[in-house]
Amino acid sequence: MKRDYSVEFMIVMFVMFEVGVGKLHRVGDKQGWNPNVNYSEWCSHEQFYVGDWLLFNFDKHYFNVLEVNKTSYETCNDQNFIQNITRGGRDVFELTEARPYYFLSGGGYCFHGMKVVVNVEIPQAPAPAPAKNDSPSIAGSYMFLLIVISMPVACLVLLF
């Protein structure tokens, strides 16, 4: 029997990319993308930056995820959406610009709380560390080593 490694591969890739590219936010945490979840409360505990990703977990037979404009978000209008990001119920969306993003679920589910606005900011550059000498940093060397070692390990995980 042939095993499907696509989920494991995606998890490994997200973990590897999360180190340097952006954070993966699970919309609604453990509750996922479902009716009667307070997404405003969920957002109040999150910081969203350009390069971060949203992960929507839901039952694609009942729900969808539509990016809409502010007016459609406020009125729960699922017509003339910007884009439908629904693929398989475990859908990711990259936050590529510093702006508010508006999402909702159509079919009336928006009226049951299935809508969220995500305010994306530009990441603040960390203050430069004072230079001690001209040698490469130990932390940078370890990070490079970690990345080099993780690629073959990820391949081995996928093979077994």
C-alpha cells in the first residue's frame, strides 16, 4: 500500500519556513473556521505581519472562505468576492500586503459569526546588536547548520 506523504511534507515545510519567512496563524485556534466562534476575540491575541500565513481548517462540504471587501464583510454579502481561497478544508492564505484583509463564509454562515478581519502590519526590523568583533556570530552559524541538517531529515521523514 502506497502512503500519501503530502500532509507530512507540508507540515515539515511550514515548520522550516516559519523560522525565516513568516508565522502560521491557525484561524480560530482549535475551534477552526466554524459558526459561533468569536474571531474578533481570536484576533485580539494575534499580531499579523506581511509574510505571515493564515490556516483555515473547516468542513469544505458546508463552509468556504472568501476574501471580500470591507462593505461585503460588514453586510455578510458573499457575492462579488475578491477571491475564493477554498480548496480542501485545510487552506492557507499568505498575507502579502500591510492592510486589512476581510474574510467570510458564504451560504448564510457569515451571519453566525464566520467572518474575520485581519489587520496586517509591516514587521519592525529588530535593533542591530552591537558589534563585538568581525567573527561570524555563533547563533547565525547554528541556524545555518540547523537548516542544512533539516533538509535531509525532512526527506528521511517523508520516505518512512
